[in-house]
Amino acid sequence: MFHFSNIVRTKGDPKIIEGGPSPKQPADQLARALGWFSIGLGVVELFAPRRVTETLGMEGSETMVRAFGLREIVAGIMSLSVDKNAGLWARVGGDGLDAAALLSGLTADNPKKGNIALALLMVGGIAMLDYRAAQDTKPRRPARDATRKLFPSRSGYPKGLEGARGVARQIAAHANKSPSLNPS
Amino acid sequence: MKALVWHGKEDIRCDTVTDPEIQDPRDAIIKVTSCAICGSDLHLFHNFIPGMLPGDIMGHETMGEVVEVGSGVDGKIKKGDRVVVPFTIICGECEQCKRGNFSVCETTNRKRHLADKVFGHTTAGLFGYTHLTGGYPGGQAEYLRVPYADATHIKVPAGIPDEQLLFLSDIFPTGWQAAVQCDIEPTDTVAIWGCGPVGQMAIRSAILLGANQVIAIDCLPERLSMAEAGGATTINFEDESVVERLSELTDGKGPEKCIDCVGMEAHVMASQPDTLLDRAKQMAMIENDRPHVLREMIYVCRPGGIISVAGVYSGLSDMLPMGAFMNKGLTMRTGQTHVNRWTDDLLRRIEQGEIDPSFVITHTVPLEQGPEMYEMFRDKRDSCIKVVLKP
């Protein structure tokens, strides 16, 4: 089976014959997709806010759209990092803000209210994915108050702690034998 | 053969790969009998250190039996020898090797042009630790090619279990060098940040080198209990102020010697805003390291004291208090460990029963379980401190 990574192997180094199972879960892939989506949307909001407000009939809200774009980029970067769970929860919170902002523009006199309704539908769908990914990527670290094994008898000194201190005292008494940074 | 292969961030798999081959007359192939996951492997697992490529084999704490040697090893090792493999690949002939500065060997990094660009000068080739250090396949595998094998090995006797010898490859000499770099005096207080495997070895080393008082700092009960067993007074930084407690324990003067066994992934806490800022900058890739421990050491260290850095840092660290560092007249000593400089002495100490490094092992599993053990070790589940893998 062809493995792309093999083409950069130095001649003679081991090459992959058959890949083992990946520890990545579907939720990890979803988090990655949402992270990139977040960055993409954020870039559009940050650099083309007028196009967004015109599409939604919310002219005059460009500053808010830029701020939301920045938030999307930060949440996207977090979702792609090892702290992805924090990034995904940030996205869930951001979805709420997006929905609130869209609802504020859903007025009877807005000629683009159909677009807003469509956007609200999309935000709802994405929010469900964000929530699902956040739930499924919860850190598996034990809680701070979880019961832990303790190792009070693992000193590492077969002759006991006092024996180890005795060795040190012998070294001090023969200082010329103590290790030096300069071996020669 | 089976090997643990890096495929990307948080994606290490147990793949089937081709067996290693002799590439140079000075090579040897060993059949791995034991290998371990190092704390510094987690930096690669998180992809915080640049230079890994999909398909790279992990691992730099390895021992085993020699099964094949090249024509140029000159009888220094032979088939059947039992060897521990240092994580630093050394030629034994260059100016730095002759000075005992093995971790900055000038010869063995086969991709030295990368290291020259990034670090200014090349350092030694390392097993399984990015293409900056040669891109050599690592030892979390059934077999390992050892380049420059006539110099890069520690011959060990039969009759001592692997578990007592394996850590001569890295964490034991790393903790030892961290303590030796402190020039420990019998009246000294040595404060050690981080009670992971290297921190545990540094605690024992400081005791064996005659420190008057050793203080160990961490937040995990299992690690603190092991540190106490080794003779340290402990500080849980989630429960008490490190600065205040160190001051109390040293009559307000601060520890003379400080050892960093944490490195670039310092714990992030809301009560330490600098750690939050570092994490945000690291995430945005505008800072490589989270150097909270360095900042704290510089702040608490007694004027004229020594700071020894064993924890791994990869690149740029922000907001280091150079004013305090300079005005307090501190000395900082750092470096990847010159493993072979210390191993004769450390092997003798193991043989004489002064120390048994196997105390640190909490989990021993087959190699195939390696991928899940990376996650367990990272998450500190099941009180995991050190994982040994058996191919």
C-alpha cells in the first residue's frame, strides 16, 4: 500500500508497510473541520464586513461583524489546538451571540429578512455540531479531587534515604572524587 | 516490525514498518527489549516542536540486544551484547565529544543544515526527535538502527533487570546532570520545579550529591508523594504560593540552587496570568515556549545562585526577567544531557545499590498499547508517571 510519508524517508530507514489504527475519534475530525470553518468565516467577517451586512440587510453593523470575525478566528485557532475543547465551547457561546445579533435584524421592514432566516437556520445547525463536538472532546484528565494512587514507599534508594545521604557525606569527605562539569 | 509512528498532532499509531538496515560500517542493529515514553515525547505528541514528519518513529529511551553490527565497529560491540542506547548519537571523535560535550557532537546530525539555521550551530543527532536533530528513527519499535554504534552505546551487564538500567538512556543522567550543574554544597537548598520522571531523578541526584534540603514543586499528589519518598519537602502550587513557601523554607533568603524539570509546557492556571498569556501566544504560534518556571526561578533564586535547566525548550520565550537575572548575579546552566559523560558513574551506583531508578515506573505494557499510553501519560490518568513499553 502506498504511504505518502514514505517518499521523505532517508534511504535505508524504516518505511510504513501497513498503518495501525488512528487514535483520532470522529469528534476530533469534526473539531478540526469546525476549526477551519471558523477561521474561514472569521476572515470573511473581518475583511469583508460590508458584504455580510448587505447580504443580511443590516447595514451600519460593520464594526460588530468585524468583532465577530475576530472572535471566530480566535475560537477557530483554539479548536485546532490541543485545547480544542475550550475552542469548541467558545464557538458554542459565539453561536449564541450570532443568533442574538441575527434576531435583532429580523424586523418587518428588513427587505433581506429571508436571508436572515436562512442564516439563523445555519447557525442553529452549526451550533448543534459545535455542541456535539464539545461534548465528545471533553478532556479525560481526572478531576482535581479524584482519588489518586500515592507512592510513599518508592524512595528509589535500596539502602534507604539515610544510606543515600551517607553516600553523599562520603563524597563530600573525598571532594576530589565528586563529579565535575569538566570530566577531564 | 512494529513501531510507534508519528502521524500528526495527537496521532501516534502502532504501524508495521520495514526493518532497519545497516547503512554505515559504524552502525549496529539492536533488538529492543524495553523502551519508554519520555515527558519530552509529549512535546512532539502535541506538535509543539517543529520538524516532525508523518512516518517518523518515536522514542529515545531504549535498550536491547545487539543482533547485527557493521564492519567498522571495530570490536567495541558485538552480536549478543546487552546495551542501553543513549538518546544522543555521538561520534566520539569530534572536538566536542573529546571535551565530553556529547550532546553537541559536531558530526552526528545528518541534517545539520537545519540545525545550523535554527540554532546557529548543529547539535548532536537524536533518536526520534524531529528532523532538526537528524530525523533518526526512534526506539519505540522492535528493532533500532544505532548509528555510530561503536561510540553510541552503554554496555550493561547481565543479571540486572532492564527496568533498573533503561533510564541510563536519558532521564537518570538528565536529572543527574541537572543536579551536577548546580555545584551542590552541603549547606545548599535545591528547589526543583516539576516532579515528573526527570524531576524525580533530579531529587535523588541532589540527595546523592549532598544537598542539605531538597524542595520539590508540583501539583499532582502521586508525584508529590514519590518526591517525598525520595527525601524532598514538597510544595503543591495549586494549594500554596511557591514564592511564599520557598521563602519560609529558606529563612527568607531563597534557594541557592534551582532546577527546571518542566520546560516549555508549564501548567496553565488562572491565578498565574502569565501562563494564560503564554498559552494564548503559543496557540497563535507567536511564542514557542511557556517559560513560567524560568520566570519564577529567577525571581526566587538567592542572589549569586545557580539555575539549572533540564526541561526542554524549543524556540522563543517571552518576558524573561533579565533585569532580575543580571542584577542578582545568577548563573544559568542548560543543555541536553551529555549522557555518556555520566553513565559509568551512574551504572556503578546502580550496581552498588545506591539507587534503583525503576522506582519511577508506574505502567509496563506491550508496545502495541503505546498510542493509548501517550494519552494516559498526557492526561495523568491512573496516576501515570512513567510508562515502559515491551516490544
